Amino acid sequence: MIKKAFDIKNTFHKAVPYLSEPQIDMILEICEFKALKNKELIFKAGTSSRLAGFILEGVVRGYYVDQNGLEINSILRVENTFMGN
């Protein structure tokens, strides 16, 4: 469930307390909020993206597939942190 606007602003401010309220408002104005499904790919290897994300709820896992076909975790991001590629 996507959090209410007030909760999002407070959560974001806790993550980046050095930004002023007007700065946070400007950032949030250009944000697109998206709820992702479990195991949905956000970034795919070999592609480039200019996207970044802020995790409001849940965990994001970065991984690669080795030569034996095994998924190897390379990064974990938890709630209230940024992510990008």
C-alpha cells in the first residue's frame, strides 16, 4: 500500500534531513510513485537508466546470474533508502 502524502514527506525528510521543506516539495513534485510486485524487475543488466528510487516499503534486491545459472545477491536496499543503477 502506498503511504499518504504527509507520511511520504516525513519519511523522505528523515532520510535527507539536510534538505529544506521547499527543496523536498520540489523533489516530490517530479516524483512518480509506483507500487511494484514481488520479483518485478526495476533495472535490467546491460541497460542504462536515469532513474533513481526511494523505497517507502519493503526491500529491493540486486543480483546477477553466474555462469552456473545461480542468482548471486549483490546488494540489498531496505525501507527509507535510495536506490539506482
